[in-house]
Amino acid sequence: MASVERIETALRRALDLAQGPGCPPQLAAAVRHAVFPGGARIRPQLCLAVARACGDDQPGLSDAAAVAIELLHCASLVHDDLPCFDDAPTRRGQPSVHSAFGERLAVLAGDGLIVVAFQVLARAGLQTPMRLGPLLTTVSSAVGMPSGIVAGQAWECESRVSIREYQREKTGSLFTAATVAGAQAAGGDPVAWKPLGDCLGEAYQVADDIRDVVADPDELGKPIGRDAALGRPSVARERGLPAALRHFDALVREAIAAVPECPGAPFLRAMVRSESERLVPVQMVARLRAVA
């Protein structure tokens, strides 16, 4: 089964279990709206790719790790779009959850997705309890305090912000969790895979900063110009677009170099190259270099 199909099947199974008899229908609809249709699913794809590179001897646990990371990502988007933060009307080319279902259900949907993520991981981990503890630590650290998504979002409320720390926590933490958790789920060495997640997470945020300035909002599936409008830290605004592009290219090279030597290394390196081209397409690079 291809990675994307495997992820979509596991996500639907997870939500089916969470939305059983007694679940409020509007809450169930809001949660599904937050998860489907998905974006690139790059975080769970990365998690599964690392698990396969490490042998993937417990595919049920690998699926659970990938699903947990994607559900937590979706929850963060629901909360990020709320009126108290970005007040974004659209996400992934459709109305944001609060636009479609109201603010109260959006808050509850985001909260519910966080809980479902850990339920999925806990259920799968019963088969391999020795791997469950490290996995729970990795995933929870990526979303909590002091250096997970929650902490990253909170930096927007501070008067002074380290842009690298802000971006490492808000965006990079889940990428690092994806590579580390993929290795842990398959019994591999998590330390060897952490640098790949670190580099990819930073590259992804730099690309997001670039796209927030120059991308087509219809192609992006969400409004652009939000960093400037909300006064958020941005590499593109701080260094300028040409320097941001050079930094992105350097991070992609570092990510490729960080892939450990293993049978799955060629696939992972190709995956990094493909994702970098999706994030910052050739046409966008040409426009940016024209003004450099």
C-alpha cells in the first residue's frame, strides 16, 4: 500500500473510532472537516518513510505514530486559524473550521483531535509497551511546553522573540517528532534521525515565510500576507526574499546530507528534493532570483 493511501486509511479508522455512538454530530463533522481533505501529509509520510528505513517491524505502531502527528498538526491549524490568532477564513482551499462551524466548535474540534492523537498512539502501543513510553515522550514534547507547538504559538504573545526559536517550536518540532517517532516505532536509533527532522522543519518554515509573501493564495489554499498583517516573525521579512531563498536552499542540502546511510536513504533523499520543489516551485524561484 502506498504511503498516502496507508495514511488516509489509518486516519479514517482513527476518526471512526472516536466518533462512535453518542458523539455530537456537529463536533464529528467539524473534526472531519479539519482532517479531510488533507494537505500534503508530509509529516506522516516522513514518519512512515523513516520507519520503513528502520525495518518497519511494527507497522501498526508506525501507522499510529504517523496518524498522531498528523492529527496534532491538524489540531494546531484549527487553533491557529481562530479569530484570536490568525482569524483565517480559509484553510486547504476550503472554509476554516471556525468559518464553517463557529468558534466554539472549532476550539472543541482542535481539543478533540489532540486527545484522539494520544488515544491512537496508546492503543497501538499496547502491543509493544517498551516502545510506547519513548514515543509518547517524543510526540508530547513536540506539542507541549517548553519547546513544542504550544510554546511556539505563545511566542506570538511576547514582545521580544527569537525568530529561530519561534520557528523551531511552532513548525520544526513536529518534523523532528516525525523522524524520531518513525525510528522509535520501528525500533531504530532515534538520535540518528533527529538532524533530518530539524533541518526539514526549519526549511519548511522558511518556505512558508517565502510563500506568505509571493505565493498565489488560490494555489496555497489560504490567505497570504498574514505575517506582515499580524506582525509575526518571518525570515522573508527579516532578511529579504533573496536571502530567505538562499537559506532555504542551504537547509534542503543539509537535510539531504542528514539522511543516515541505509537501504531507504535514496528514497528519503528523493522525497526531500521533491518536497522542496513543491514548497518553492521553479517558477517562484525564477521570480525571486530575478529580483536578487
